[in-house]
Amino acid sequence: MPTTRGTMESMRRTALVAGVLYLVTFLSSIPAVVLLNPVLSDSNYIVSTGADTQIRWGAFLDLVNALACIGTAVALFPVVKRQHEGFALGFVTTRIFEAAVIVTGVVCILAVVALRQAGAGGADAAPLVVVGRSLVAVRNGTFLLGPGLMPALNALLLGTLMYQSRLVPRVIPTVGLIGAPLLLSSTIGTMFGINEPVSAWTGIATLPIAAWELFLGLWMAIKGFNRSAPIMLAAAT
């Protein structure tokens, strides 16, 4: 019995850590979009008066988001690999890819801030504007491929694992599995110029994935894994 109790407590801690990290991705990514708005919306930001402190905070929150993404995969892998190791490894890979792409965008934003401070208002303003717009374009591309495309693949992989394992109520991964093809269609449409980055299509496609990740994080943090799930019963014995 002590071994069983210890295993259950370990699983509960794993669920808590994974759930909290999922919530951290929400608490960091949403404010980051707001804080980064000046540099993303002003094509001449690099030669303007700037809001560098605000932009640095936005970049920092994006970095926190990237690290939390990796953390969710590292925390869940030992559990979900019991269901299907290939899918679990795929989930870790897509999560790491997402984090790497986000960090690339952070580097671009910090480069804009550094160049603005070095040459704002100088004689080379025109070339700086071109460089600034190029860096922002790269960052927008990373946002499309990172937070735009990867969550759909994450939902397909982890959603399948969670649905089959019954570690959480099946309605939660079902939302993710429904939202994944919607987000994929929206992102691919944007890549090929069929859809705008900000549109009704994008909004509708994003909501189910956001709901899936939010409810998954809340459930794991508050409730933990379902003790009656086959994986939990097997681990206990």
C-alpha cells in the first residue's frame, strides 16, 4: 500500500506541474501580445520614440511561454508514453519546435529594440526602417508557425493520448481534436494568402484550441489525473 500511495502522489504532482505550466502559457502569451503591439503595429517603430521597456517585458513573457511549453511536454511525457510512446514523443517534439520558433521571434523583437537605441533619429533612419520591418516580418512568421500551427499538432497528438487513456474527462480532449483541423485549415489558409491573420475564420478556429488547453490545464492543476484511468491503475499495481 505505501508503494501504491507513493505512486498516486507522484502522479498527482505530475498533473499539478503540467497543469500549472499550461496555465502559465496562458498567463504569459496573452499579455505578451498586448505589450508587443507598439513594435508590431508601427512600421517605423525602430526610428520612433519607442516603448522599449514595455517591449522587453513582452519579449520576456514570450520567453516564459516558450519555456512553459517545453515544461508541459517534459512533465507529461513519462505518463502519456504509457499509452503510446510514439505519439508521446511526437508531442514532445512539436512542443519543443513551438518553443524554438517563439524564441526566434523574441530574438527578432530584441534586435529591433537594440537597433532603435543604437540609431534612432540618425542619418541612417531609412535603412533602419527596412531592417526593422524585416525583423517584425520574421517575428510575424514565427507567430504563424509557432503559436499558430504547432498547437493544432499538439492537440492532435496529446488529445488522442488523453482521449484514449481517460486521464482527463473525454470531453476535454474532444474539444482539442475538433479544434485541431480547424486551426490547421486557418493557418494553412493564411500561409497561402487565402485567409487573413486576423479574421473571423482565424478567431473561430482558435477558440476550441484555446479552450482545450485552458480546461486541460485547469483540470490537471485542480483535479489531477482520473484515478480510474487504466494508466493510473497499472501504475498503482
